[in-house]
Amino acid sequence: MTRQSMLLAAASGLSLLAVSSAAWAQDAAPASDTQVEEVVVTGVRKSLRDALGVKQGSDKVVEAISAKDIGQLPDVTIAESIARLPGVNATRDRGNDSQAVVRGLGARLVLGTINNREVASSEPDRNVRWEVYPSEVVQGVQVYKSQSADLIAGGVAATINIQTIDPLDYRGPSVVLRAGPVYYDGGKDIPNYGQTGYRASGSFVHKFNDDLAMVLGLTSQKQKNGYVSFQGWGWNDSNIRTPVGASDSSGDLNNDGVADATPWGLQLEVKKLEQKRDGVSTGLQWKPTDSFELKFDALYSNIKIREDQDQAVYARNRGNWGNGNQWDYTQAPGASYILVNNAVVAATLPGASLTSILARYTEDKTLFATGLNGKWNKDQWTIVGDLSYSKAERENNWRAVRMDASPVTPFVLSYDVRAGRKPTVTTNQDTLSMAQTSWNGKASDNGGQNDGLEHLNDELVAGALDFTRDLQGTFKSLQFGFRVSDRTKDHSQGQWFVCANPGNLSNIYDPSVQDQWGNCQQSKVVPTNLLSSYTVGGFNVPGVITGDLDAVARSLYGDNAFNYANARDNLAQRWKVNEKVGEAYAKLNFATDSFAGSWLTGNVGVRVVTTKTSSDGYRQDAGADTFTAVTVDNDYTDVLPSANAKFDFGDGKVVRLGLSQVVARPPLDELRASKTLTTWAPYTGAGGNPDLKPFKAVQFDLSGEWYFRPEALVALAYYYKDVDTYIGWTQTPETYNGTTYAVATPVNGGGGYIQGVEATFQTPFFFLPSGLDKFGIYSNYAYVDSDLNEMTPSTKPLSLTGLAKHTATVDLWYSNGPIEARLGYKYHSPMTVIYGWNGSELQTLGTEKTLDFSTSYQVNEMVQVRFQANNLTNRAMRTYRDGDENRLGRYDIYGRRFLMDVTVKF
């Protein structure tokens, strides 16, 4: 019998035991409504007390954030609030917490919902970037860690649900206004760049009468969170091509019989960011009778990003391709190097290249999500119908001008990216003293480039119908229902390159401008009056060149350098995936006060999910640049049993059990039918896999809690996931026209386990003398272990994406009358993250320790003043490649963030 069979058999046994034990009871206790536990990480002591009361009544493994007052959440993104919950981490993007990681599993295995509805996403896969959701319009967030038959399938790690305001249930002030400045010090070294933005919101709740109410919320936020990033392009572990004049191509620098890896290149990037987010949330609730209720809600969010980039690329391809390791690192006069784990991590290179890039990235993404929910009950029946629609779009554009430095004297460059220190680069010549030229070489390397017109569209329509039949006695109710959804995600991209005047190129071969390989035949020096340089703090690097991108592009390529009319459809990036899902479930709820001296409540159920996908894309013909359209269909069905039980022994002692089969459908972009192949050796390729099956596991949950005082809790939870299959990227051999290609593609991997422990402790310091008892603590710790790994690198695979063995949160709070304060510490050990546009770009995020502070003062019933400081220790984000700390991925210095605002309520 397999491990999964044993666990499923145990699930059945647990269900039968709970149901039969309940049936034996003679005096069944009345059933309580299913409730969600709340863990309030900020707020007053009363909120903490109310939260624990709800937590104690839940029969599921759930964590939550409660914001009973509109705009109460102080964080800039929802992810910052979620990340303080037990077993939850968040990965940063542009300095803000963005995607959630739960119980050691990455964002691809977290299902995001709004008001319990699946929503579209502006990401290529199906991930949710939580900064899209303004925290001001959120009433609460629930993190479901265990599965129940009535929950939408898809959250192997967790299902995170955002709850908007029900206006009839709202008891706060009618109008709430909040505004204040936000300051980021990460961009303090960037010339002519302001660092101050703002955050503002307003909400209005109006009750027309006792039966009808509406809510309207408006938010606006501007961030000037510029920062400096140093990046490694990766290391070449393959044998090196034989260089001219060299007899050995093994890449063995120190003659120890082992090939030594050299970096493809290093890059400094200064990002002058401006992010603007505007949001509108509205809702209407009508309850004309006790037996009928109708709710409508809608959320619109738009984020616009402009990112002007000043980049410097060092030692590109030195030791790789036709240059050879031996020549660059051992034979060039004055060359030297330092090896760690057979990889060059520091070196001095005479004749190395230095390329400056002026670039601009823009992104415009929107989310619209709406739904209509009707509830009717009569006698023992309750019927709930729900219709929802969501659409997410993203349009982004990257344009750049590349300039190679022309040294006046022999050029020498040194670099050092070893672990435990900040990356450094030194040169023997000032960058601006050298002529900056756009000249010979492929246009894609040395000319102007526009990867623009990238467009992503995701549209989701869904409907659900749920029935509940109240029962008498031990079995309290029977639930069953149906859900259907139709989702389509498509992606396209335009692209073109240009060469320096006198010609202007739009990916059409012109012998007066290009040679037969596409190399530009003309060159031009950028006028010195268009460029300047500056230095940045936090790194030891040469001065960075800057200038007006549009003016520089006009001087090199003319007025039409970035004309969209020149764009060519990049068929390799054109794909569409349609996903149709049908779900049906049944769930039996039971309760009794006569089981082993405890009050037992719980449920047992099953959910059946049928999925059909149709994937469109273009596949490159072997040995050619032509593409052929292709469509691949796939379908599968999953049966997902589940059982949950809560034992309440009184005196605040509670035990919970859960057992379920869980799945997460494959990322939508990885289902694309596209495939590209190189036309040169070594022959490689990349593509999607329309035949992927979902990530699947059997999950066991056990939680013990002791509510030993009001506002006080000690809890310990254990979980075990027996994984049947997961999804990872690997290179598989595929033969076309007699040539074998190593094609990078996502595939289903084998089984294994994931297990972990979560501990929570929170209490006011009631045991201290008067005055000091106004202080308290909220803390949690999580440990995760697994025998599963990603599939790359093939020689030493990385741990599963999102798996940080250790995670901890400690919040010290103070609440006394009008004054509240919190000092928060967050820690996680290294974990694998996806740092790119698809799941194949894996890096390891190093240990992070961050310290935040917030405080507020209630001036009177109407006015509150709040101050918040994040990343007080200015902790840099560091990633590394191939599981080796010395192979730098990124070193980003985001700086600190300071926020102050005033809230007025009336």
C-alpha cells in the first residue's frame, strides 16, 4: 500500500470515527456557524481579544487578519500584513512585499480569491501579486491552511481570501479619510530624483435604511522607491570553446582536472522608480427580509510603473564563448583570479569590456473583479447563488540604448562578488572619460532595442450554486453545490532592434546597414553633452553614466528609433491557454458534546474537479527561423476527499484534526504550446508543456491550542503533505530532423514529503507591575522539512521554491489609551525563489532579518495620527545562483521606508 493510500484510508477512518462517535451521542450540542480564526497583528487589545474568541470557535486550520475599522491596516501592501502570520513569508519586488509563500511552498501553489471567488491575474502564470489590492479597502484576509470540500480547489500551500466590506454589517463611522507622505531613502544617491510620495484614501458607508446599504472606497498611492541593484548573469559550467592560440578548451584554470566556471557578466543597475496605484471599491447590500439577501461588489485597481534605468555591464562573456578561460584569466598579461568551489568569483581582467545602458521600463496593469451573490433560506433550506467576473491586463515595454566604452589606454577591470561582502568593481579609467559608442556587433547586443508592446490578458467567468439542508440531531447539516469557470489567458509581444545612423533598422535585412549575420555596419559616438555620471552609495563601483534616453536615441537612430510601427510580432512569445473547470461537492457537518469528554464539531466531504485545457502557441521548425501554429488539448479529473474535526475540552483547550487530498493546477504560462529551438550548436530549446498534470498531495493537519487568558494563546501545529507529483523545470532531449536538442521545459516530478511545525505565543504582560502590563507580545515560529527538490541545476538541485526551513516573527506591542505602538521583527532562512518571468529562473534568496516600527496617537474620537518605519536596519536583499552563496544573483539595497498619515473619521 502506498503512503497516499494509507493516508486516504486514514482520512476515511477519521471520518467514520467522528461520524459514528457523534451518532452515539444522546445529547448533541447545538452547531455553531463555521467561523474563521483571526490573528490581529496590529490594533488594540480589544481587537486581539475578539480575534482569539473567533479563533477558538473555528474547526479549520486558518490564520487571518482582521480590520474591523475601514483603513485600519497600516501596511502598504496586503502581503506585508500576511507575512506576519505563522508559516507565511513574502518575497520582495521593487522593495515591497509582493507574493506570499506559505508552509514552505511558493506562490505558484497559493490560490488567491476575493470574497471566496477565484480571480484573474496580471502575471503570466496564475500567481497573485498582493500589492494590486489596496489594504485600505480590505475588511479582512483569511489564510486557509487546511482544505474543506466547500472551498475552491487549487490551494496546495494555502487559499488566501480577501474580504471586502459588507455595508449592512459595518458599525463604524460613515466617512473615513486618510492621507500622508511616504518617504523612501533607497534613492538618496540618485541625482534629480525625488523620494517622497503619498498615500491617500477615502471611504463612505451609507445605510439608506435597515435593509439597504452601500459602500464606496477610493485609494491613491504614489511611491518613489528608487534603489540600486548589483546582479550576476550566471556562471558557465560547460566546457569552453577552444580560443585562438590555445590548445586546451576544458576551462580548467588551475590544472586540477576540474573545469572552472566563469561568469557570463556582471551588472550594476540604478532604478529610478515611480509607481502609482489607484483603486475603487464599491458594494451594495440589500436584505429586505430575514430569508433573502443580495450583495453586489466590485473592485478596480490600476498600477502604473515607470522605471528609468542606468545600467553598467562589466566583463560581458569574458572567459566564455570564443574567448576561452585560459586566455582571459591566465594568459592575458596582468590577469588574476580567485576560485571558490571551482567558480571564478573575483578577478582582474586586462582588456575587459564595459557597456553602459540607458533604459526605460514602463508597466500598466489593471484588475477588475466583480460579483453578485444571492442568498435565500426557508425552513431547513439555504440556497446561495454566485456569479463573478474578473479581468486582469498588463502592458509593458522595455526600451534601451547600449553604448560600449572606448578606452584611451589599455583597460583593466577588477571585480569581487564573494559571499559575505558587498559586490565591488574597479577600473583604471573613469567611465565618462571614455568615448561611448554604439557600433559594430549585433543590433540586439550593441544597438538600440525595444522589447515593447508586451501584452497579457486574463479573463475569468465563474458561477456557483450552493445548497444547505439543516438536519436534526448529531448531523447538523448537509451541504452540496456546483461551480463552473471559464478562464482564458493570452500573451503577445512585439520586438525590434535598430542600428546607428545613417540607417534605421526594423528587423528587415538591409545590406547597407547590416551584414548577413545581422551585425550593424555603422557606428556613432554619443555626443558628450548628452551624458553625465554619478556615484552611488552602498557599493564600490565606477561612476554610472546617465542621460536623457530619448535625446540619446534620437542622436543615434533618428526620430523613429522607438516607433511602434517598426515592431515585429515575436511568435515565440505569442500563446493562449483556455481552462474550463467544473466542480461538484458534498459535505456533512456534525456536532456532539459527548466525545471523550470534549465538544466535537467537524465535517466530512468530497469535491470532484474536472479540468479541460486548450493550449495555443507557435513551434519553431528545426534548423529554421520559421514557426508553425499548434494547438494541444488536455483534460483530467481529481477526486478530493476531506475531513476536519475540532475537539473542545473546555478551559480554553482545543485540538483540531484535518485530512484531505489537495491539488494546484499548473501555471497557465507553463501550459503554453510554444517551443523555440536554436539554429546553432550546442543545440538547445525552450517551451511549455500542455500535458502537465496538477501538483497533488495528501495533507494531514494537527493543531493544539490553549487560550489561557483573554488575549493570550499558546499553540502548536504539525502538518504533513505526502506529495504524489509536483512541477519543475528540466532539460529533456528531443530529436527533430535527426538533430537532438536539450529542451528546457516544465515536467511533472516524482513524489516525496513536506512536513512542518508551527508554534504561536501571544499574551499581554499581565504578570508585570501596573503600567508594564500595557505591553504584550505576538510571536510565531515555523520549521519546514522536505525531501523534494527542484530539478535544476541537474548536478545539485535546489530546494523547493519557497521552502525556508526556519521562519520567525516577534512583535512587541504597547496599548494604553490613545497610544499604540509595535516593534516587529521578521526572520527567514534561505529559500529558493523564482526571479524572472517564468518558473525556470530559480535563485536562492539568502537569510533576511527585518525590523519595523509603527505607532499611533488617537487625538480625539475623530482624529488619529500614525507613523511607520520599515526596514529600519536597511537590510539588503541578496540572492545567489546554483545553490552557491559565492555565485551572486542579486544584491539590492532598497533602503528604509517612512510613512506618516492623519486619519479623520465622522
